[in-house]
Amino acid sequence: GIQVEQSPPDLILQEGANSTLRCNFSDSVNNLQWFHQNPWGQLINLFYIPSGTKQNGRLSATTVATERYSLLYISSSQTTDSGVYFCAVSPSKIIFGSGTRLSIRP
Amino acid sequence: GAGVSQSPSNKVTEKGKDVELRCDPISGHTALYWYRQSLGQGLEFLIYFQGNSAPDKSGLPSDRFSAERTGGSVSTLTIQRTQQEDSAVYLCATQLNGGASDTQYFGPGTRLTVL
């Protein structure tokens, strides 16, 4: 089945720093989503982005479907950005990567 | 309701007992997913419902796990003869139509601990 790999697995940054999270997938997909799981466990959808680039405030995402990767950019990070970021892809059923754990220190 | 709700929020049970977890989707959402998240791990797909039918139940780890959905609404995930390795957070997510571009909305999860 399709493999989804996220990197880095862990990231610790100071408040105000920028970060780039990567998601590689092993096969063609028709859906790619980025999620944030806050420290209390709640999962929130950030982007639906099977291709192209989208921006929402300090967050943006780019998917290059032909090269089978997606990037999530977080600029001017805040402590509330801490948590785990998952990408999820679906050729059919939705497959989640193992996530990037982001810790923003004040 | 305003969001996806799950009950109970926490469940502690003894090995060998059966448990039933409930998911109440957002009203009108036809697609419903169950996932399992072990401590510090990613999400493991269990089963997908479109309406009351389950076109994909390939993620159920064993025949001790079953799920049903009635009235295109509430879903229950049942684990029989629980084992310690079943301990995890069980998450439910729903989509309006289940299409590839639909946003998934997650419930808060049920934390299951098998002693």
C-alpha cells in the first residue's frame, strides 16, 4: 500500500522562528490534507491541497503531486502552534503519516 | 450538533471485557471514519462508512473489532474480549459527502485503557 513519510519527526523552535514540514508519499493520490493535533489531542484540518499552493495566515502549504511531496510552512511561529502536524493522503481510504511533533518555546 | 462528539471520553476496562464506543457525527454528514491512535503514534485507519454501509473495513485489526452505523448517523465501535494492546485513543471523523475534497472533522476521541 501507499507509504506516507513525514520529516522531521520532532522539531523544537523558539517563538518567532519559521519552519518547514515535509510529507513524502509513495504513489499517486487524489487527496492530501494537513492536520494539526493540539496538545489536548484535538485534530483540526488545516489544508486540503492535492496540488498547488494555499495560504491561510501564517500557514501555507505546497504540494508537488508529480514529485510526490507536500510542504507545510509555518512563519513567525507562536506557542499555540505546538502540537503534532499530520499529513494524510488518499488514493482511496485516508492514510496518515506518523506526524511531526512541533514544540515552540517562548 | 455543532461538532463530532464521542462517548465516553475515557474508558478503563479489564482484559477480556467487551467495550462499546460511540460517535455522533455532524448532522447531515454521510461519511464517517474510525481511527486508532496509540500513544505517540500516528492515526491508524480502522473503518469507513458511507451512509450505513461500510465499503472499507480493511483496517479492523481482528475479528474482535466490529462497527455499525444506523440511520446514517450514530456509529458504534465494539471491541470484544479486549486485550492490553487495544489501549489507545479511538477517534471518529466525519465528512459531508465523503468526497476527496471534503474536509474531515474529528471528534475529541475516546481514550481506552485495558488493564
